[in-house]
Amino acid sequence: MINALVLIMTLSACATAIPIIPEKYALDNQLEQVNEIRGFRLTGRPDLTLFITSFEDPLSVINRRDTALLNRTSNHWTPVDQQSLFVRVSPSEYYLLILQIPAHELMFSEDISIFCMGNVLKAGSDYVQFPDYNYDLRYTIGRIYKINGLEQMRLIKYQLRN
């Protein structure tokens, strides 16, 4: 009986543990890690679709999350690999988002939905979904790094892919 209780407690602890992001994504010595991106509403971008999720239960309405639908063809985002992507916040401002776990849809999806509170995107609580595929799967953003220019973006993309 005691063994069964210990086993159940161990399994439930494992189920709630946050997955460890692989070491290759520890880029603190190369990039500036930030906890959030303020002003994520991206004003002045008519090709960016913003909508409010209206299918939420009452508790979710209190903690309402807004959704930004980003399109790859319009250069709003670009995948790096199955666990990371670049997002463009303004014509010259880019960030690298590291997902908590790999998302196989990342390399093939045309659109992504990013869910955040108001106009602040936060690592650890906000997430990405893929409307082209299984919309129920949520991929939490584990880390956010600020990118300083296209050359740094190219170097990081090469480094993470190899």
C-alpha cells in the first residue's frame, strides 16, 4: 500500500514538472534574455490579425488572453527548428522564442497564434498554437531573447540548426 502511494506521488510529480529546455538553447552569453515583450500588439501593422477569444469560460474571461495571429509569408515569424522561432515586432525589432517542448508543426505551419495577456508577451506563461494543425495543443514559451539585427539572426539560426 505504501509503495503504491509513493508510486502515485512520484508519477504526479513527474506529470507536473516543467520540461528541461536543451542546453543548445542556453544563449545567455550571446543574446540578451528578456522575460517579456511589452507592446506586443504591434500597432500600425494592418496585415496582423488580432482577435479576442470569445469561447472562454467565465474564469478565463477574468484572465482574458488576446491572440495574435502571425503569418509566415508576411514575414511576421520564421521557424528556426522544432523548438524555436523568430518573431518580428516592428520592422527592425526581432525576438527569438524558445518553446518549452518541441513542436513538429513549427516547421510546416503557415500561421501561428500567440496567446498573451493584453499587450505583454511573457516567457513561462504565454503560449503558441498552430491553427493549421491540432488547435488544442499549446506550446508554452520557455525563453525569450532579443535579437540585434538580421546578421545576428542568421548566426543564431545557423548555430541552432547545426
